[in-house]
Amino acid sequence: MPDEARLTQLAWGVYAFIGAGGDSNAGAILTSEGLLVIDAQQHATLGRQFRRALARETGKPVEWLIFTHYHLDHTGGSPVFAEEAPVLAQERTRDKLCAILSPGKENPRNVTDFDTKIRLLFGPNIGSLIPPNDPGWAWFKKRIASPEYETVSVALPTHTFTQRHTLDLPGRTVVLEYVGPAHCEGNIIVFLPENRIVFVADLLFVGRFPWLGDGDIEGWIRALDWVAELEVEQVVPGHGPPVTLEEMGEFRDMLFALHEAVAEAAASGIDEDQAAATVRLPAYESLPRYREWMPWNVRNLFRALGAE
């Protein structure tokens, strides 16, 4: 993975902005009028870096900003792009942002408090997963301790769709498809059938253990199975470098292994605390974020399975 975020051309007029060290990715598609930008990075500094890279490469204005989902590491740079273009997302993404952000008519919305930032990043249920005085909070506080996170802004979507939105461009079709609750509510993919490229955002983590957050792991697995039926050669994840469908399948198998391990623990009659302390996935223990996130993922899934 690159040490610095960089713009990579995947096909003519199709770009991925790959985050440094596995941080969040974004993308862009060139049209006759300008650029369709896919996600906006995690804060304004990286958003401006992404925008400058696109300007150097294409010299084109932004026509639309598309959100693949609501999490802050993909939407925090949105004001940089919303200055010149409308924002498009699945309707649940807008609903989720409105529910977490403070009420008001201003757009973008500024966020300064820790609780709102962390809920935007990891889901509204994080406060119920991690007890207030748990040492685990230290990692999450460090995650947003940089000056760039002191004040973050999110531009709310100005346009929404429900299931599918298709853009017919000269020589290229762009399909935005809602895949149901998966990594979180409102997840969409951006599929370019002529180029055999799909942007799946945080449906896929490459080289990093995933965060379940407010997701639906069974829906997530179904969404990946559906993507696997598409005719694509390049899959752009939310974190990590582009991969093939085969490599995406390996990530799907990890989610399945996590689901089965927690389901087996729940069926054995142990409680949530015991499950969080004992459930392990030895094959994946070397992945970054496994140590920090595994106990909270186990608790999340334990509750989702209805165990007590």
C-alpha cells in the first residue's frame, strides 16, 4: 500500500485515489462535461489533495459528487467538492447523516465534538459496544487526534435515489446500485460494465481487518456474492489497492468465518463477555486492526445474532 495517497488510472478516464497505508479510497470518472467523483476522503486536507490531483490529471470541473455510504472517512472532504457540484447518494445515506448530525439548515454541517465524529466514523452503536471507561477508547481517540480532525464538515446529499441510478455517458455506462444494509445502511456500488470495473467502497477491505459497526454481516455477505456475479476485472475497495473478484472472495470468506465463529460461540451458551474474550480467527490475526477491532466486532455480531 502506498505511503502517500495517490491517483491511479484504472482505464481511460477512470481513476482511483488510493489512501495512504490503507486509509480510505475515492475515485473519479471522466465525462464529456466534467468528473463524477466517488467519495471525498476523510477530511478537508485530503479532499483538497484529491481535488488537486484530479485537476492536474484532467483539468475538468466536478459534475457530481457521489457518496457510496455515510461514514466520515469517505465524506469528510465533501465540502471541497460540494463547492462546485451537487451531492448524490442513496436515500438512507442522507437519512443517516441527518440523524447523526445536529439539526439545522446549514449545508455543509460542521462537527467539533468527539461523540459525533466517532459515530460518523464507526456507527451510532459504538457507544453501546464500548463501555465509557474501557481502555479500548484510547485507540479511537487517537484515531481522530490529528489537527485535521479538530473541526470536520460534511456536505449533505442534495439528490438521492432508492435502488438504481444509471448515467448513460458517451461510450460508457455508470450504474449506481443499492445493495441493501451491509457494511452500513445505504451502501451502493458504482459499476462500469464497459470497463469491467466496480467501486465497492467499504464492502471490501484489502489488507486490513474490517469494522462491523452498524452493519449487517449477513447482508454484507449477500452483497459480495451479488457483486461476484458481475463481469468485472478490477474491484476498487474502500481501503487498500484494487483487486480481482477472486481476492474479493477471500475477504467474503473471512466475513463468513467471523459469522460462523460467533454463531458457534453463541450456540454454546456462553455470554457476550466470554465470547469477546475467547472467539478468535487465527488465520487473520496478523491483519492490521484485528487486535483493536476483533472484540468489538464479536460483541456486535453476538447481539445481531440475538444471543444473550
